Amino acid sequence: MGYTREFPCIIVYHLFGYVVDGTKSLVPLNPEMLKAIEIDNGLTLVPRIKLNLTVFPSTPLTLSNPIDEWNLKNALINFLHSTHSLSLPDDHLQIKRHKNLKKRKRDDPVAYATLRIWDLTFLQNDTLQWRTRLAESINNIELNLEGVRFRLVASVPVSDDFERMKKDWQEFYAFQSRVSREPDTIVLRGVPSRWFAEPRVSSKPSMLVTHTIFSTFGKIRNLNVAEDDDLGKDANEDKEDLVSGLYCKIVVQFERYRDFHDALKVLCGRSLQKEGSRLKVDYEVSWDKDGFFRNSRNQTREKNNMVSTMAAEHHRSEAPRRHTYNSHHSPDNVRPRRFKE
């Protein structure tokens, strides 16, 4: 078991809020990226670095046996320790094998992994640059597990990459003819419903509680909260692992672009933690390019128009029927009754 690429060891020394990098220069730390942020309702946004890892066979092949998760985890942890001086607990690296090898195609991955680094006190000046270098150093390395070589592909999750999302919306609105040329709506998925519920009232997310929490970031124009039972169905998640109503989806529209911008930047690269709980929950955060509230209003308007149209058509269809009924019994058309004398 081992890896085929060698990287120089990165050693960082702290000195009164500065770090000494490989060039012997003093570089100030970026405190904002390392700070946990308390919002409301006992919730804290905890900083972390997260990478998604995909494991492929180095050459296309059909595996008869599933990959050994324990060997893969040990190989990755040893690699990170020797190349980056990272000492990670086992639970910071989660591995999930391909569910069904018989249905796996030759070019498909055999496993997926998620790497999380919670202790960021060792970092150099720019957290984002260090994360990028870490991903680049892991990307395309080869691991030899019991004589079989596997290749790793490392990537930063889209919901953790604020600059990438900002570039996406700038390109998106550059070709739009709408009056509004800036986004204002955040979509948050995969947060525990009970953390946004009213205590001792319900386990379902509360609009009032959610509004209070997100008002921390700025004035809210529109808000929608709903159960998120579809979470993970498009990803590599087991549907049977998802419990209905466990997670919720939050769509929040801000009055100002600046509040939207700053809120999204804070939400990127962090996990959610509840006071009194050791659990840290990852979520998916993105900006709304589909016009959620605009489409909701249009759908409501269309529904109201449809109801009005149906009512009008019903009235028109009933009117001739009433007219025919009345004319049928009008005095001119009534046949005289014959009474038996």
C-alpha cells in the first residue's frame, strides 16, 4: 500500500498571529476565514476545509471484489501526513464504496470520499489558496492497494467555492436583458429541520424562526421554507438513508445585493453546529438563477387566472342551460293539462 507521487513537506510555524512560510517571510493570518460565526437560535457557522475525492481504477477494469475502505482510508491519511504534516482523525475522512459493482461500468469510479479539516489554526495567510494547493496535490495521485492501482480526483465542492459562484452569476447576468442585473436570493439545502423549528412546539421548520436567523445577514424580502426530501437523489446518496422531513430547504431573498453577497460568502466553506451538540452538519448553498419567487408569483397568478377562467366558463355553460330550462316552462310553451271530469 502506498502512493506514487512525492511532495515536499509543508511546515508552518506560528508567531504572534503570523506564519513563517517557506520563504522565511512573515505573512499575517486571515482571521475572518478562521472564525466561527454565531448567528441566532443557538446556531454557529464553523469554518472548515472540505474536498470531494473520487476514486477510479488507474486502468479501466472490472473489479470482482469491492475496494477495502480501511486500506484506502489509511493510505490517504498516511499520504496527507507525510506530504502536508496533517494528522487527521479517522472520522475526518469518510469513504463510500460504489453500491453495486455488478452494475458498475469499466470507467465508473469505485468509491467516493469526503475530506474535512476542522482545525485550521495551522494555516498560512490565504485559506482558499492553501485549499486549492491541497486539492492540486491530491488530484491524480495513485494509490497501490493490495497490488491494484487506483487514481484519485480531488475537487472543491461547488457550494464551498464562493468565487466560482460569483463568476457564474456575473456571466449569467451579463447576457440578461432584465432590469435586475444582480442576484439577491440564496438557496440552502440539507439543514436539519429541527434546528429551524420552534422548540417544544414542532419538529417542522418554522418560518418565524428561520426569518429571525437569516435576518442576521440583512433585511429579507421573501422567504420560503419546506421539507427537502429530494436531497441527495441526484447525487451519490442512498435514498433509503434519507428520512422524510429530516432536512429542510430554505430560499431567502434579500432586499439588497450587498446583504446577499456577504451572506453567501459567509455560508460558503462552513458547517452548521447547534449549541449543546457536537454534530457539525454540511449543507449545500447556492444562488438562485431560476427566479424561485418570480416563478412562484407567476404560478400563483396563472392559478388564479385559471380559476377565474374556469369559473367564467362554468357560468357561461350554465347560463344557456338555465335559459333553456326557463324557456321550456314558459307560459307560451306549456301544454294545457287535461283533468278528468
